[in-house]
Amino acid sequence: MRELLILKLTDIIREGLTNDEQVTIEGLGTFSKTHIAAAEKAYPGGKVVMMPPRDVIEFKQNEA
């Protein structure tokens, strides 16, 4: 039963984030997706690498 609950909760969070929505679970917190644009990263020694764009999942816990 617990495994089914976790799977359903994961599906709801994934679906919301896929649709660019925040997902708030009362008593727990909020999941959101943040897009990080492509950027150059300079390393010591002068090497410069282009970092690809990416999406990051963030979680903010509800304050008690």
C-alpha cells in the first residue's frame, strides 16, 4: 500500500513539473522546476567550456 502511495505521489509531482507548474503538498513543501540557461564556465588555466542548458528540480519545505 505504501509503495502505491509513493508511486502515485511521484506521478503527480512529475506531471505537474512537466506542465511547468509548482506542486505544493500541504504540510510538506513545494516542488518547482527552474531552467538554467546555457553558460560559459572558465576553469583555472584559461580553459573555457560551454555548459548546456538544463532544468533543475527545487524543493522548498513548508515552514512550521
